[in-house]
Amino acid sequence: MMIFFLKLFGGFFSLVLIWHFLTRKYVNPYKLYFIFGKKGAGKTTYETKLACKYLKKGWNVYTDLPELYVPGIRFFPYEQLGDFVPEEHSLLILGEAGIKFDARHFKDFKPSLRDFFAFQRKYKVICYMDSQTFDVDKKIRDRTDAMFLQVNFLRVFSIGKRIIKKITLVEATSQGESRIAENLVFAPIWMWTFTYIPAWAGKFDSNAVIDRKPYLDYTVVGADAFSAPIPDDPAEALAELNARNRWAAASNSLRSRFRHKSVSPVLDGLDYEDREIPSDEDLDRNLPEFLR
């Protein structure tokens, strides 16, 4: 009996393999995948792993992520996409798609970019894009073939839980008419991805900032109120600190009120016309009048 079941299983498995090899030419390998997850979940790590994998296969790899340090990868500005396309048999990696293709800026979505994602299979391009949430333009969301929810596990592992989109029909109700919708379901665990982060961390800079901004301008409260040192005597030191804090609080309040023009200018001794905003020096010079 055991031998019978083994032969039955072997025959069935052989038929599955034969069917797979005979029909795989009809499977579309050029799909659009969307990776989303929180900060530090391992999105860029997995994309780095993909880049190395496809480069070894002899494919071209394009990306708009300048932080990837993978030899042979092709960097390009994402604004060119649509007007220009990758070569055939290419992997395309797009980072922070939620910023570049924001759903709220749908009016700025180029027709050429729409056409590229519509005919991506015909261009023979596999595309992966990532974002912290699934917040890209609807024209991209509707064309996404599958998704990965990337999560961090034990700090050094990144797990990509594959999500499959299934088209379904929603029956008409009193709340609305019948329509076509999509159900999202997690794929079986053997279709998930598992990435060991330290193995790929040296091939990209996760802290790279593309557009570095100047630091915030600020004023330290009470730091410039007095230049004299604080006395050694505890009582005198406490009185000195109270005076500095009182000076700083009144100074900041006065500057804020005056510059927002919520009250009339009342600084004595200032020469101004048409409510011209005085300088910081003028404010500090006249501030003692308000502290008496």
C-alpha cells in the first residue's frame, strides 16, 4: 500500500513539473511590485539584494537611489522615466515612490509615465518601488501586480510578506451598485522573502540624504540675556538666574507680539514709521522699560 501511494505521489509530482516547464513561457515575468513598510524595516536592504541578484543574471539594473553602492548599477534621475525607458530585460528600482508619485499631485502625473507603467510588460522591465505606505498615485496602484509588507525581525532580519491581489465582484446593495474590487490576501509563507540585513548593509547608505537642508535657525532662551558670570553665592546666583529668565521671557514675548502685529507698537524711544519692525538691538535696548 505504501509503495502504491509513493508511486501515485511521484506520478502526480512529475505531471506538475512537466506542466510547469511546458507552460512557463506563457507566464508574465515582467511585473510591478510595491514594497512598503515602516522606517528601518529593510526595504532598501531587500532592493540591494535584488540588484545584486539580477546583475549576476546579466540583467541591467536601473535605480534612482544614489545611496546604492553596487558596482554595475545604473543611476538615473527619476524625472526622465516615461520620456525615456530602460533597456529590455532590466530591473527598475524606484525609491520613496510615495513622495515622487504622490496621490495628492495626480495632476502632475505625466501621460508618458502613465503609458510606461501601462506597457511595462512590453518594455520587458521588472519594476520594484518602495514607500512607507501605499500612498502612490492611483494610476500606479491599479497596475501593481503584487506587494510586499516589509517588517524587521530581531533587528538583523527583514521579512517581506507577499500580498496577492485578487479581483472580485461586489454585489449591488442599497448603498451602491455592483462593481469590480480587489481583495488583498497574504501569500503562503514559502512565497515570502527573508533577508539577513548585515550581509547587504555595506552596499548602501541608509542614512544618505538626497536634498540636504540647512539647520533650523534658533535662539537659546536666556543664553544671551546677560554676559556677566553667575555669582558664587547661592542666593545671588538664584536671583541672577531669575532675572535672566525674566529678561528672556519678556524679550521673546515682545518680539513675537510685535512681529506678528497683534498689538500696537509701544516701544518707547524708537523712531519708526508705518509700523516698521525694529531690529533685535532696538528691542533689547528698550526692553528694560518693560521690566520695571
